[in-house]
Amino acid sequence: MTRKDTIALRQGRTKQAFLEQLKRTPTIEQACQKAGTSRSTVCRWRRKSKRFDAEVEEALLEGRLFMSDIA
């Protein structure tokens, strides 16, 4: 496995962890802290990938609906 593959694998895991946290707490800052990544990294990923940006928006919506149900 090359270094590039290892980085891509780690980023994939981090992105999934971030999205799962975002579904529970629809605040980007809190989801970043719980997933162990920085807000600037997430912003860079969103600018770089339209697909990831759409996944973030979907997770935010799901998280907001979840919080509305709790309230």
C-alpha cells in the first residue's frame, strides 16, 4: 500500500466519522471536535469535492431534524 493510499483511507474514515457526528449534533464545530479533525480541513474537503459538500448538507439536514424531534 502506497503512502497516497494510506492517506486516502485515513481521510475516508475521518470523513465518515465527521458525517456521523454531524447527523447527531448539527453543528460543524462540535462534529469536528468529536471526529478529531479541524474545521479548516472540513472546509477544504467541501471546496474540493462537490459530493462531500452534498453529503455534509444532507447530514446537517438530518441532524437538524433529529434535534427537532428531541425538542
